[in-house]
Amino acid sequence: MNEKQIKSKIAEGSLYTRIILEIVGMPKEYVEESLKTYLKKIKADKNYNIIKEHVEKAEKQDTYFTTFAELEVLMKNSMALLAFCFDYMPSSVEIIEPGKILTNNNEFTGFVNDMLARSHALNSGVIELSEKNKFYVRNTAVLLRNFLVVLLSSKPMTLKQMRPYLGVQEEDIGKVLEVLIKEGKVKKQGEVYSVIPK
């Protein structure tokens, strides 16, 4: 698309934008493939027309890989830009042209309601994940408690001696042992823990 065609589309209500899409994760191949998939999906959507595209290779940062694409995209209208932001969650958006954006109240109302629906769906997902996390934490704590009782039944041990068997930090083992002591299942003499026989 040439500059004249771009100007004509902007005059009709399109937005000329500069977008940065960033992908972070592991392994390197997954990160690069994810970005390619995003770009393919954007190109297939009639609401977006990629004018310029620059893609960086994935680079290692700490324990993850990161890559990004800098795009100049002609968006069909302001609602298309807002939908793009929800669907692709770019790390940066710059509206190059036009200088002012006008939208009618019906379109904007539709967007606000869509935004609310998506926010509620995200909130429901967070609540569900939180409940699952609590479930797994409780079950893990029960397993740890049971394993500690079985381990200490074999012989009395210090926290340092228990740690290699459990793969858990001494501080966390100590918290569970405190509960077992309060319940009368374990006793502590000096630094040594042992099971109280029934």
C-alpha cells in the first residue's frame, strides 16, 4: 500500500499505528514460533493491514527468551485498535495518524461492554485459578505432613537431615513441624524431631 492509499484510508476513519508485540517464554523455538503465529493471524484479519514489519530473533534474558516485532499497522477504525489491544496485548501502541479520533456512541458503548465482559471473564479465570491453587497447596501440605510423620517414624532427625528427603526449604518444613507439634504428633528435643508414639 502506497502513501496516497494510506492517507485515503485515514481520511475514511482508519488509524495508522506503530505497535510493538513482545513474546517472553521458553524454549527459544516456542517464543519465535508464537510470534510468527501472531503475525500470521494479524495478516489474515481484514481489520488490520501491516504496512511495515521488523522482527527480532529471540534473545536469552535471565532464564527466559524474549523476541519482539515492531509493526506499522493500518487499523480499520478505533474499535479495531481496541480489539487488537485485547486480542494481542501489545507492549506498546502509538497512534501516528490521525491527530484526533472520533467515534460514535454506539461503537464506543459496544466496546465498553465488550471490555467489561472480557474483564469479568478474566476475573472468573483468576478466581478459578486461585481456588485450584488453594486446593493444590492444601493437598501438598497434607502430603508433606504425612511424609514427615513417616520419615520421623524411621528415626529422629534434625531439619538439615530431613531436607534432602523432602526437597523443601527448611523454613517450610519447620512450619509444618510446628503444626504437628501442636497436634501432639511430633515432639522436639533440642534440634531433633521425633514422632510421638500413639
